[in-house]
Amino acid sequence: MTDLVIRALDERDAPLFDTLADPLNAREAHRLTRHRPDWKRVALRDGEVVARAAWWGGPDDTEPLTVNWFDVAEGEEEAGAELLRTAPWQVELEMNLPGSWREDPALRAAAQTRFTAVRDAGYALLVERFLYRWTPECGLPERPGRLVFRPEPDDEVFRDALRRIHSDTLDAHALKAIEEGGLDQAAQEELDFFHWCPSPREWWQLAHTPQGDPVGIHIPAHNPAGPCVGFIGVLPDRRGHGYAYDLLAECTHFLVERGAEFVSAATDQGNVPMAVNFAKAGYPVVRERLNFHLGRTTG
């Protein structure tokens, strides 16, 4: 086998990235994503692309936040691993897959090739997630009318709510943050993400009962790809009443009333209660996402 050549791309040779086969239809998954040419890298053998990766960040970010496009040709797992290992940015990796990838033998084989390369590069699976996309054809979810929503300008109020919400959470990223730095880190990471989003700070909302008792928070947002459900969280002592659905319905209406023609969302597959609420609110699963982090492989 001939030697492997790994190289970064630029504006002139960016089309080289598109020469590798795309069995998992990643191009469709990323049609709204803007990737910088200089954050793309390819591995070549005999001048042919056998692995590729694109790193992604917001328009004002000076360093990428994640690898969100990774492909490798069958039999070239080590080339894909080397492409990731030698990159100047060692960040979380996410892989978007068709929802049918487990049932389709060809899709499953293509996914497994990529999983092998990712594991060989030192990544471990953190969580599998459902990706949703609401459109007007889905119909607006009914507002139950049980809660009162209002903005709150004080970040400390949201920090306190996030600490309480994450004290009993199923979210894998929050659990990882808690393991690393406690509830303060988990809350801060959420706040940092909300502030990073280009949507107005004034959109963040608290939810209360008509009697004024706090119930939770919802964050309607825009990420660089468009409108999304930024966060839905019910305080632990208010769970068991279906309030997450109320928050999700309000978040959806809020974004649509401000011109959203679609709303993206995601939840961990292990968060069954939230997945049920997305289904109830008319959000279809459009793809799945596997998030990998650099760490000890667990299987």
C-alpha cells in the first residue's frame, strides 16, 4: 500500500473534499452548515481521497468547536484515524447518520467503518441523540395554557435554575460537565452556549405557575444554521406534571411568531421523557447524531 498523504485544504483546492463517496448522505445533513475551507483536511493515497474531516465553529470563532463531518473509505480506517490524530484541533466529534442506519446493511457497514476509525483515533462514544426538525406541515403544538412565561435579564437567576435542573439530569453532556467540575461547570457551559448563539438575550424565558411558583426555563434560540430549541428544563420538584411539553410548545410558538420557517432540536436517546414530548409536539426525527469525546474507549 502506498504512503498516505494528509493535508489541509484552502479556497483553491476545497473541491477535493467532495470527491469521496457519501453513502451516509452527510452532504444533505450539512446543507445549511458553512464549513471554512481551511478547517477541512483530507487523507490521500495515490492522489485519491480516502478520508476527510471538516471542523466547525461559529462565524466569529477563531478555533473550531467540533468535528462535524467525518468520512473514511472502506478499508482505510487507519487513514481516517491518522487524519484525526494529526489534526491541530483536538475537539469533540459528532457524526450525523440517517435514522435508518441500523436497519440498512449498507448504511450500517459505512457507519461501522467510521466508528472504527474514530475509536482508533482515541475517541469514545459519549451519547447517541435524536435530531428533530419541525416545519409548518407538522402543525403547531397546542399551548396548554398552564404556565406564565416571562423574560429575566439576570443571568444569575438562570444559573441557579440550571444548577437545580442539572442536579437531577439525564443529559450526557451535563453529566460529563458535572463529573469534571460540578454543577457550576454544567450551568456555566449552558450559559456560555446561550450567549454564543446569535439570537437575542431577551428571548430567554422563565416559566411559572399562575400562582407565581417557578417551574422551569426554556431558551428559544438561533444557532448559525437557523432557529432551534436551545434548552428545555423543568425544576426537579416540578417534574411529573408534563410541564416539559408546555415549555416545548411555548418555545416552538415563540420562534414561529418571530418568523421561523423550521425549528431544529435534539435530545439524548436515553432521555425518554423528552423524546416523548418531542413526539407529542409533532417534531419528527430526521437523523441521529453520535457524539464522541477524546477519552478512554468504553467498548
